[in-house]
Amino acid sequence: MRKHPRLNSWLFVIGILSVAGGALALAATGSGASTSPLWSDRPPALGTSDAPARPTPWVAVAKADTAAVVNISTTQVAKNPMAFEEQDPQAGLFGDFFRQFFGNVPQTFRTHSLGSGFLIRADGYIVTNNHVVDGASEITVKLSDGREFPAKIIGRDPKTDLALLKIDASDLPVVPFGDSARLQVGEAVMAIGNPFGLEGTVTTGIVSAKGRVIGEGPYDNFIQTDASINPGNSGGPLVNAAGQVVGIDTAIYSQSGGSVGIGFAIPINLAKTILPQLEAKGHVTRGWLGVSIQPVTPDLAKALQLPKQEGALVAQVLPDSPAVKAGLRAGDVIVTYDGHAIAKAGDLPGLVAGTPIGQTATVQVLREGKPLTLTARIVELPEPQEAAEANPAREPLGLAVQPLTPDLAMQLGVPDRAGLVVAGVKDGSPAAEAGIQPGDVIVQIDRKPMRNMAEFRHALAAQKAGAPTLFLLHRKDSSLFVAIQVPGKPQG
């Protein structure tokens, strides 16, 4: 066994002291001194005790819950950063030099990442973060007992960063659910996961704050904790002193990449509403009111003649939405939704999203300082249902597009009700050379409106090879025409 030199020197010193101590003991015995310890007739020193140490409650929690926490490893296929010509058209000379010594470099390569998750049912259902498994071609789950299983994705929800996985196993330990609504600021919690791949790591801290909005999405409502959370903890449970999961570790604030005592977890009560839908449908159906909102600041509260700085200020009412039909207007301040008080703007999106489709909700607003009660029939949040060509390389112009929805229009800041959003542009393609960018909205092709994928495909199929195609684009608050040359030789 290899030993550290400094450790050897310390062992040598300790050995000398032991020998010296033995000599002193022999001398004392030989001189007739008492063989009983010198401190036997004295009271024990403060802070000492012969009683065995009692385990803290966290010991039992760690022992019970760590068994249900899993290690998740994923494999993704990524573009090779050393594929020079793909990165820079001017890199051809250097690329030739590189290949002369190292050979051809693959255009794609496989990357690996690690995360955490926890078992919620004995038959192999696992909760984790969506970003842990997003884009994964292979997912492997390693249990605390060392067994490994391939996992499949049952459902994902990018808006809340939740994912539900399944492995083929049975009689597995699970982590019980708690109630995140009952969490108190200052309450002790434990984070369990695999930071930096170190399996079964537990850290403790307190709940630092609740209801944090960190810009991750429209349904931000994070638990903040100072329990140490690091890369690899994502998807692991945040548990209370009773061993119940109250949150799902998701993000950290850090300038160094390591824990600085500011971590964020998704409240388990939010996951309780999402997971049944992920199991049943693989995705989440949400209610939609059709308003763009913003917080009420002190200056806005004064200008709007509000008695308190609370509620959600309606900045925009989207066309053909339930809000329009209900009579909502820009400038209204929503103070109550379906019986729930709206203390801040962030309270509204989650309540609307959780409203059953087709249900009528009562919306109380303040309009020019006066109370007004409206009713809105909630419809399903529009989601992109299809993509034009998922792979731009297969489309002759190098475009990947998808239908424009009200939600996408709001995110992109465009006023269009119909059109096709450019999701991707292939490098070096006719579309790229014409200046089309991701986020552009294709409104017309050859002066014909583009309202769906069928019209897009029909318009491209009608073009003659070698002939220019006229596109009308909307880019934020401006419009522009672009001519794209269709690949191929002209037919004469």
C-alpha cells in the first residue's frame, strides 16, 4: 500500500511519544504510584460523556431517502467544434493542415452528462428535470444499489422543467411527497443528489425564500435554499425533516459554477399537478386567458389610482382570445382570478394554466381605480403542433419552420396572427445567404399568405428550379421582402 511521506513522519513522531509514554507509565508503576488513572476521582470535563452519541433526525432521513435517489446519465449527439469548415468558411486552409496530421474529424460526436432523479413509484417511475434529459439519445439510470437500467421518457414539460421517466423494475424504494405550501422560510431542508457525479451526496440548509422568479419561464415560483446544490444535483429531491420531498433541485446562482449558497427548487405541489398529465399524455394541457401582464410598481400604482401595490397589470390583450371576449382591456389590473387573490403578477399564470379547459373563471379587475367583475371562458393554450421540416438540411432552401401561435407571437414581439416562424436556418443554404434568421415570421411567399404548413409546402413545390422566390418577412417591428434563389438548373 502506497503511503504519503508526510503521513509516515507523523506516524514516526506518534510512535516516539507512545514509547515515551510507556516508559513513564513503567517508571510510575515501579515507584509504587497508584495504577488508577489520574482523573478517575475527578468529575468528567465539560462537554464529555460516556453515553453513546444520538443520531440526529437527518441521519434517518438520509438513510431512508438516499435509497430512492438515482443517478441519471445521458448521451447526446452534438456537432463537432473541430469541424472547421462548418464553423468558418475561411478555415479551409487550417482544416487541411489539421487533417494532414490528425486525419478527418467526425462532423458529429457523442457527449455525456450527469444528473439526478428520484423514484416516486415502486414500479420504476422517476422524476427529474427536463433539462437533464433534453436532447438525449440514450438515458441510463443507476440505482443506489448499483444496478443500471435503460430509461425511457414518459413525458416532458419544458415550461416547468419537469420530466417523467420509466425503468423496467419493481419493488423499488420511493420518496414520499410532502406539501410545499406548508414550507416556512427558515425551515430546515436536505438536498440529495449526485453533484459532480459524487453519488448519494446529502447537504442540509434552510429555506431561504419562497416564490422566487428567476426568469426561467412563465411559471417561475421557486423555493430558494442555502443547502449546497451543484452541477449534477439537478432533478434530485429537496426534502424536509420528515423525509418528504418538498422540492426538485433545479438551478443555482453562481459566478464560479459551484455552490455559493443560493439554489432553487421547483415546489413539489406544482409537480403534483404536472406529473399525472405527463403520465397520461406525455405533455401538459394548460388553460389560456390571452393577456400579456406586468408587475405593478409603486409609480404605476399611483398613476393607475390603485389603493395598493398589488395585482397583475394587463399590458396587452391578444386578438381572438378569451380575454377579448370577456371585455378585458390594456390598463386593467387583475386583482382576483377565480376566487384567488393576485398579490403579484407572477401569481396569475399558474392559476390560469391550471384552470380546466372550457371552465368559466371570474376575473375581478380595477379599471381607472374602479372595481369591475368579468367572466372568461378559458380555452387551451395554443402550442406548436407541427414543424415544417424538422431538419433544415432536408429542405431545399435550408429552412426549418413552425406555425405561429399567439404565445410565440408574444414572445417574439410580432403583431402577426398568422404566419410561419423560422426555427432554424442551415449554414450556407439559400435561405442563409438571403439573410433569413431564426425568429423571422414568414407572412407571404410570392404574395400568397402563409397560414399553415400545407400552404408552405405547396408554395415551395410550385417554384421552378433556378427562379427567385419572393418572401415577405416580419422581424420584430419591421417588415422586409427577401428574394431566394431556388436551387437547381433552370428549365428551358
